[in-house]
Amino acid sequence: MSEESRNKIKRDLRKMGIHRWSTCTISEIGERLNPKLRGWVNYYGKFGKYELRRVFRNLDHRLVKWVMKRYKNLRGRIRRGYNAIKKIKGLYPNILEHWKVGMTDLKI
């Protein structure tokens, strides 16, 4: 996976503004993101799993920002945000494509 491809995916994620989808549920986010995630995993995941995992770390951070905006008690508390995303991943491990295939650094 080239650096240019990595940067393009990160730019796409940034443009989507996932952290601003505070009215959406995690399942709605999954419905919106999974077609793109599935394509990236199928195309880049064959040979560039390590690089793709680094890109998905960025996506997980954007999900943390989403959860911190969605729930008032998590605002400004990034560690609690990561713990909330880990809990969501534990409850719904197949809701996002990169969680399903194990390309995430979040540990449960």
C-alpha cells in the first residue's frame, strides 16, 4: 500500500466527517461506512494488512470523537471515549467491516 493511497483513504475519512454524525447510531454508521471499508479491505488487505491497520487506527480515533460528541458525559475525556468504543465493539463485533476482519488495535 503506497503512502499516497493511505493518505487518500485518510482524506476520504476526514471528508466524511464521521465525528459530526452525532445523531446517527453505530448501526447507521456501519451501514454508511461498510461498503467503503469492505472495498478497502478487499483491495488493500490482501498484501498491505499492516498499513491498512494503521489507516483503520485513524478511523477508530474518529469513532472515538463521534462517541465523545454523542454522549455528554464523555466530552473531553478521550480515554473514556476509547473505553466506550471498546465496549461497543464487544457488544457488536460485526457492525463495522474492519472490526469483523480483525483490523483494529482496540482490545476488549
